Amino acid sequence: MDNPFQRIRKPKAEIKKSSKTKGGDGHAGEGARKVGLKPKAGWQKRNFVTEVLIPSIFEPRSGIHATPNFPALKEGEICITWIGHASFLIQTRGGNLLIDPNWAKWLKVFKRMKHPGLHLRDLPNIDLVLVTHAHFDHLDRKTLRGVAADQPIIVPFEVGNLVHDLGFHTVHELHYWETCEQGALKVTLTPCHHWGARILHDTHRGFGGFIIETGGRTIFHCGDTAYFDGFREIGQRYAIDVALMPIGAYDPPSGREVHMNPEEALRAFVDLGARRMVPMHYGTFRLSYEPLHEPPERLLAFAREQGLEERISVMTEGCPVVF
């Protein structure tokens, strides 16, 4: 007799491996640069636990869950809704996709400092999910389980076994410059300067950003990265309409150069030759020493100096913007 209290497990999805993966760490010769794990000299002179983590625990979360107000789109229009951190809902006439969805209240010891812009239940039907790499602030298994509804998910190489048991129909693993087409959506994995290990011993996992092409428009989600000269190549390959660029977590406890600061992010935006920049990866999780409010202030100040302020769209969580 079946046990009615037994947890029902979702069937594991088929993982479609990249044809380009040939063992090893898979990063060499593809334009990506891997950040090492060695801390910067002098990192121990500051105490992240007492300066940041403990004070964050006692600070109340800010922000609200907005009431959904998704506009009807005309041909060629793109609607982008920032959920928070690196999470975005992108709506097009060709389908709805989520990138790096994360509704977690905690990342282990890191408290979420700002509520997600929307309730998970208020999302429209999601046709496709993208995850840029395996770090906990980008790949949250609980959120992905809530999003999964027998649709496909696209991840970098060797990340599929982290998501194949969550309720997705198919897991597509991509290598750099490899493309997967889903209906009217065309997705390509791009290199970056970061690393993909979820724990210390799985450094074989891939990492990157995504180019999304649909209806004659091109969106770039940068994922996580430090500045590197690969942005020029991405810009040479694609005419990017909107670039979603990380600007926070640039003063980490280890002192390593693993993320871009606002000035570097604007330099990368210029290298890309994109028409418009949407900043992300700030204001949600206190992963670094800089105050949560500092990244967009620094970005806009530098953009004014460079005459680029009108090309920057600072978004509010939960508020859709049509591009």
C-alpha cells in the first residue's frame, strides 16, 4: 500500500550536454577567465562578521511586493521587470523568461535586505528559465522548484545536475558561444571573468552571461563577473539593445576582484557598445563591505562625468519597464 505521507518526487529531467565540453575545467581557450580562490593580502585586517553580517541581522528588510502591472506589448517591444539582485523577468511577444530567479530570504548566513519586487505567485506563465552559474545568490533550488512547470531551463556546462530534479522538462547545458533556440527565443552563453564552483570541490562547473535574441531585439544579462577585455568581443558579435550589468559586491571580505565596481561596469557597457544599461546585483544581499546604497550613486555620478547618464536606466524592483 502506498504511503500517503511519502514525499512525491518530481522526475528528473533529461540533461542535454554541450557538445563542446571535453573534460577538464572547460574554461581555457574560450575567452573566459577564471578567478582563483586565494584571498588578497591583508584581507584579515577587517572583520566582515562584526562589521556587516551581525548588523545586517538586526536591520529590517526594506521594499515591498508590487502589484503586477504587466503591459501589453507591441511587436518588437521588450518588458523587463527587476525582481532584485540578479533576478529578472523578461517578457516579449515570443515568450516569458526568468533569469537567475531568487526569492530566498537567506543565503545561508546572508540575510536578504530587500523584499523581492513581486510575489512568486504573481508571475505570469514562464516559458524558459536561465541560470548564469551555480553560486547560491544566482541558483536557488527552492525558488527554481517553485518556478518549474515542465518547461526547459538553460544553464552553463556541468551545472545541469543541480537543477534536473526540480520539475523542469529539459535541461540544456551550453558552452561558450553555444546557442539554444526555444520557440522565438534564441539564447547564447557568453564568457566572463568569474568562477562557477558551488562548493570548494566542484570547480569544473561553468559560468557566464547570456545573450537573448527575440523579435529583432537583443538583451545581454552579464551574470557575475569582474571586468575583462572579453566585453569587446561580445559587443563585436552582437548589437545589444539592453545590457543588464552588475555593479555591486565589489569590496568582498576576501579582497579578490570577483565583481565589477560601478566605474568598471560603465566601462564594460561602453566596450559592449550597448544602447542602454540596466544596473543590477546590488541592494538585495549584503555580500560585501560597501553600503547597499552606494553602487547606483557611484554609477550615476560617473555616468554624468562621461556624458552617459541618459543611457542608464536604474530600475525599481517589481516595476515593469518597456524598452
